[in-house]
Amino acid sequence: MHRSLAFLAATPTPAPTDVVDPELVTPGPWGFAIIAFIALAVILLVWDMMRRIRRGRVRADIKEELDAEEQAAAAQFDTEVDDESTDADGQDRTR
């Protein structure tokens, strides 16, 4: 097996008989269409990704605001309960 691979590697490649000028080779209309399609797909994917990131940030901000409001309401409720449990002269009614 190794001898056959070494033989193939040592075999010279034939010289091309038909030489094409590299300046004349272009991708053509199909190449342009494929590149344009890939570019459009990338633009749409980036646009969708940015929209999803923006939506996630807004949801996180709203969740933070709701959590802050809940904590403020809980703190206010705790303060009201503490005020109700004490008498006007400073005596604690809970005992």
C-alpha cells in the first residue's frame, strides 16, 4: 500500500495543453448570484440576531424594574407593619 502511494506521489503530472489566461476567468452570473444570496442571508441573520438581543435586553430591564418595585412594596409593607405594632407612647403591642 505504501509503495503504491509513493509511486503515485512520484509520478509527474502532465503539463496542461490548453493554457487559459487567468485575467479572463470570472465567476460569471451564477457566481455573482450565489455571492449576492450569501450576502443577503448574512445581512438578514445579523438583523434578526440584533432584534433578538435587543428584545432580551428590554425584557431583562423590565424584569429588573418589576423586582425593584416588588422589593419596594415589601419594604413599605414591612415598615407599615412595624409602625402598627408599636403604640404611640413607644410601647410594643406584640408582647
